[in-house]
Amino acid sequence: MKKILYPLLFIGGIQLAFSQECKLKGTIADENGIPVTDASVSIFDSKNEGKGFVFTSNVGEFEFKLPCGQKYDIEIEQPGFETYIENVDLASNINKSIKLKKGQEISLQETIVKAQQAIKVKGDTIEFDADSFKVGNEEVLEDVLKKLPGIEVQNGKVFYKGKPMSQVTVGGREVLGGNEKLLNKNLPSDAVSKIQLNTKFKSNPFASSLQEDDEQFSLNIELKDDMKSLVFGNVTLGGDADKHTDAQAKIFYFSEKTDATLINDFNTYGKQVFDQDDYVSFMGGYSEFMSEGSVLSIRQGNNSLGMPTESNAPDMNTYNGAAHFGIESSKRLKITGFGLINTNNIRYNSKVERFYNTVEDPYTTIDEQRNKNNTLMGMSRLRLDYNPNDKAQIKYRLNFNYVGNEDEQSVDNYYDDQKIGYRNNYTDRKNYSLLQTISYVSKVGRDHNIGFYLRHQYQKETPDYQMFSTTQPFSVFGNLSTDAENRYNLNQNQNYVVNTFQAYTVFNYLVTNTANLKFKAGTNFSIQDFSNKLYDFQQLITANNAVADTNLNYNETFGDVTLTKKIGNLQADLGAGVSFFNEKVDYANNASVSFNETKVLPHARLNYKFSNATNLTANYQQAYELPHAKDLTDSYVLQSYFTVFQGNQNLRQALTHTASLNFGHYNSFKFFFMNAGLTYTKREKSFVTSTVLNQESLTQVNTLLNSDFDNESYSGRFMISKRFVKWYNVRGTANINFSDYYTYTGRRNDNTETVINNTSFTQTYNLENAFTFNKKFELKAGLNLSLSNFESLFKQKFETWRPYTEAAWSVTDKLLIQSDFSYRLQYRNGEKLNDAKEWNASVRYNIAKKTYLSVIGGNLLGNNAIVTNGFDNNFISTSTRNVLGRYFIVNLRYKF
């Protein structure tokens, strides 16, 4: 381990004292000697090319590190002062004291700077001239964004002050279905003219700064005049001589009023086309309505749509097809639509080892699994934005999503190393979701605004399950039949339908420039139908709670008032809501249960802004979580081949207290970024799992209870990033979570039940050093450490060390070499459980204009398995899964 750590520590501690750069520092004040904060300072070389930009700090300071022995122009601008320009000869370090003269009084919106300036400040918008930041190796928009001061790009997502962009547009229009990653990784860099960062973006265009809950940012990309109507994209074709295929086409079209996208991809080696963030973006992201309206407090069911992500099974094929269109027929009406189809077929083998450390008789089970999975997913979205006048806005959203999943699993079961049986499990799951939202937001008077919101969601899930087994699968159903081969056959047909309706209104009343009242009122309805039937060789099982027909009708009517008050640098949001809950549940035996509750839910938010770069925020809120129909059903429901769930009619709402403290400091002046947060959560009467183990059949029955004990959790996060010189940046992150909670477990043979106090303590740390040499060679070297300590009926400690490197070398303007390597070491209770080395590499050559030939090598060290660890209050587990082995892909890509 030391051999790994010493080089990394050496890299992280490189001294930069011998850099051939000089410091140009200064302090800016007005004629009375008072520091001028947030003044824009730009540096230009003798060719009038922008070489840097910062805002002055809260004490009026700025600093640049520039090549020595050259002449530079300093240009300083701040509304209300005359523009300051000075030429300096940077032969050595310089520290200047500059005084600005008062100028003609103008507003921020009227600030005008010369066209050659790399950065302009226009009111709340910072405008970057794209060409001023290009060095010649940029291919797509993302490459330019990474060079802008204060901007971070992670996997295609853009961040400012550590927060993601609320909106990214091109020419003022949202394009590509709102998927900013797709835009950033495909829009040609040479088409970009200006990049405009709005630091005071408001999702509600008629709200004042006091009426928005959180600081929001948006980004707008302006195209060059001769490229405001363009077609671009790429076509790729490749594979190997044996089993792999790689075919892709991406076509994008932009004009001032329309845009369109067409994507097709087929591959057999697990290439990731869309990730989870992409699917969320395609569906519209986190609802813009839910941020202003109510969040239904009912506990979520199991009918969420599972999104396929990157896979590395040894046998697989994946197809992705997507299409999008956007039309802005006038400044008042915008229409966009999007559709996506994904198919994913994978085959792999795996082994799961579970150790049950029960009170009296510990035992181990091993399941050797052969897995087949076929997935078909479809997503579509329609959006309409209409502004009937300058004081009103209407939005309509329609989403339809479908996931069909066929999963087959053959399992050999072992008990303490002795084979005891065989099971074949087949699941046919279909999920449907239809979501409609409509809103009307209007300005009232000069300073106030009101919004009306309607939302309807329909969800349906039909997970049919069938199991053949050579052993009795679950004893809770009594004695089941066998066929001529002494096999049991258990079938489950399930249907779960949820209709949710929401109507609410939000009224913002600006009392003064420093005080605002927000009134919120509405009602939520949830109608849920859950039916479940179990069959023994196609014969309906009517005894032993094997039939469920549960209907739930839920209503919540709520009102909330929030006072926002700003006192100097402090902004306080103090409020409380009252909710009237009503719920009724009808069961198959004609029994019914109902209850009514009235709850008061206080909430508070305090934000103190030390400066534009530093702030501290504290939050507190209460929320109730209510059970759904599946939780309340009185029957048994199969969850897997070794677990069955039984509902609990007596389950009631759980109260959650959440308190958090967040600190952020983002100083583009010193290229230093830091944020940290602490969160405490306390759950009263929380939903906890009660498990009864059957050691004879190696199965367990789970149910939910309201805990008699409070469950608590603490979490902390920390991120720090610092750029020391142009070619060296270091970034460190830490995440810590501690949970103290209770579960219940028992044994079927003696009907005993034990209350178990569980604790879980997980830590994740990452240190990454990034180097850029001569704009040709980029290197990342880092170390990731994960620690997990779990204590229940047993104690368990997991430890994973993962040093890694990533490198990209532009050997020439035509030749690019990329490689990444990681070494994973896993320990359980101090003993090495597994080690794995992973190495991938690629070579790309520009063989002709816009034509690239690539050779991709994956898993070059030939690892054929991934080992993962897990634990809960009943067992610890180790899973081993075989993966795609070594492969080579040759492809040809044409960009246009």
C-alpha cells in the first residue's frame, strides 16, 4: 500500500517555486481610500488578446500569474467609476495601488465596455467572448466552458459557485430537450460567439429576488452570425472481427426559430450513450412546478421507472434511438417534443454469498446465478410555453414513459457449502407513467405575483412473477403441490395503479424591498388500487393471506405562510404550514380502516452573505410520510425467491425533522472553491423493517412497523478545489454518514422477536491532482478511499482503496492518445477480499478533414469479475459478477 501512497503524496505536494511566472497584484480603492469590491479586472497582452479576468475581493484586491518579461494592459471597470487602463511591463513581481475616479452615474444595465474585452458585465449577466478563451484545441462547447473563470464542468453539466445551471439555452431558446450535456458535448466550439451567465436567474419570471427560495443561475450560448443556422453531428461505424459492433449517428439542426435532433446508436460492448442524468433531463428534470408547489407527502410506491444505464456484461447488446424538435413560432409561443427508445439485452453469471449471524445458530448461503435480462424503454415529452402578454405565462407539460422488463434467473442454492436445491425465477414487469402539468403565473401590480398549478399523474405497474423450485419456497403458504419432477411452482400476478391529482396556488406579496410574504394553499388526492394473487400450479391460493385487493383514498389539504425578511447581509425565511390528512383503506374482506389528522409543519431558512463569494445557510423543516397501498395491504407479496412481504394495516404516518448547515466560498480571484455541509435527520415513528427468518427453507418474511424508537442520521460533506498555477489544480472531497436506527428480527420456529439497534458509519474520500502541460498533455492522478462500519447482531468492516490515473496526450494536431488505469483493493474485517486492476486505452488519428480513425482497447488486463459488498440487519453479503473481458474496437468517425 505504501508503494501506492508515496507517489500520490509526492504528486500532491509538488512545489511550484520555480515556475517562470510573475505575480501582478493590486489593491483598488475609490478617491477616499475605500476598497472597491467586485470590480472587473481584465488583462490583455500586446496582441490585445485576453489573458485573464477576475473580480476584486471584498477588500478590493486582485492577483494574476502571468509569463514574465512581457507588457500587459490592465483594464478595470466598475459602474459609477471611470474606466481605468494602464500598461505595465511585467519584468518581475508587481504590487500596485490603484484609485478609481468617480464617473457619470449609470445603472448596471447601461454599463458599456469595448468590444475587444474578454468579459463584459451587463447588469446581472456576465458575458464571455468565446474566442478570447480559445487556444486552438477546443472541439466542442464543453472545451470552451472549462476555460471560463468560475465555471466548472462535470460530465457535461455546468456549475457556477458549486451549483448547477437552472437553465441552459442557445439564442435564448432551450434546445435538445433541455439536455445540457448533449449540447455541451456536441455543439462545435467554432460556432460559439458569446457565453452569457445570468447570476440572478428566476424560474418564476415575475418574482423578485426575495421571492425565490435559492440562488439560481442560467447560461445562454450565442452563435456566430454566419452559424445561426447550421447542421452538425457525427457518424461512427466500427467493431472488431469477432463479436462486437459499434454504430452511431448523431445529427443536430439549429436555426433561430427551430431545432431538431436525431440520435441512433447500437453497440455490443457497454458503451454508455445516456446516463441517469440524461434520462432525468429528457423527462424534464426535477419539476419546475414542484419547486413552487406542494410535494405529496405520501410514501412512494415501487412503481418508479428503472432507467437502464451502462452495463458491462460478457454478453450484451444495446440500442438507443432519440428524436427531438423545438419550434418558436413567435416570441410568445414555444413548442418542443422529445421521444426516446432503448433496448438492452444482457447475459451474465454471478454468485451471492450471505452470512446470517443469528443469535443462536449462524449460517451461510450461496446462490450461484445465471441471469438473462431484456429491457424495452420508451419515453416521450411535449412542452408548450405561452406568454399571452408581458405579465403572464402559461406552461403545459405532458410526459409518457414506459419500461418493460423481462428477467430470468436460474439459481443453485447452497447451505453451508452443501447444495440443497435449484430455483428458476422469471419476472415480467411493465411500468407505465403519464404526467400532465399546467401552470399559469401572472404579475400582480408592480411587485407581486400569483401562480396557479394543476398536476395529474397516472402510474401503473404489473410485475408478474413465476418461480420453479426443487424445495418448498415459502412455508407461509402451507403445503404446496409438486409435479412429476418434485418441483414446486409459485406464480404471482400483481396490478398496482396510482392516480394523483394536485391543485395549488402560490401568491407572493412584496411588503417592502426587504420583506415578502408567500401564501401557499392547495389540495392533493391519491387514489390507489393494489391487487395481488398467488397461484399454486395455476390454482389460486385463497387461504393464508395470498389474495390482496386493497383500495386507498388519500387527501391532504394544506396552507402555508412564509415571511422572508432581509436585514443587511442576513435573509430569513420563517414559516409554518398546516395540513389536514384524510385516509381510507378498503380490503378484500370488506373491512376498512380510516383516520383523520391535522398537523402543523414549521420551517425556517437563514442565509448570511459575508460577500458575493461567501455565504452560510441554515435550514430546518418538518415533513410527514404516509404509507401507500402496498404497505397497508393485508396479504403476502413475493419480493424475490427468498423474501416475501406482508403488509401492516396498523401502519401510520411518520414524522421527519431535518436540519442542515451549509457553507460556501467561491473565489475566482484566487481560483479557490470550497463548500461544506452538515445534515441531521430525526425520524419519529419511522417505517422500519421487521423480519422473520425461516432457516429450514432459507427464506424470510418482511413487514413494516412504526418504530418505538427514534431513528437518527448525521451526514457531512466537504469539497475543496484550488488552482495553484495554470497547469496544476487539486481537488479533494469527503462524504461522511452515520445512522443509528432500529429493526426487528425473529425466528419462525420459536416466534421470538428481537429489537436490534443498528449503526452504520460510512466514509468516502477522494483526492485528485490535475496537470496540464503545454496545452498538449493532461494528467489526473488521484486516490479514492471508502470505509464502511456496520454493527447489528454482528460487526462488519469494509475498506476499499482505489488509486487511479487518467491521461490524454495530443501528440500532434492529428494524433490523440488517451488512457485510464485504476487499482482496487478491497478488505473485509482487515482481510483482503479482492483486488482488481483496470486499464483502458484509445488512440485517435485525424486521417482527413473531419474524419477520425480510433482504436479502443477495453479491460486490457483481462479482469473477468467484479466483487461488491453489502449488509443489512439480517446478513452481510459478497457478490461476484462476471463482466466483459478484454476487447478491441476499431471505428471510423466523420464529423460535420
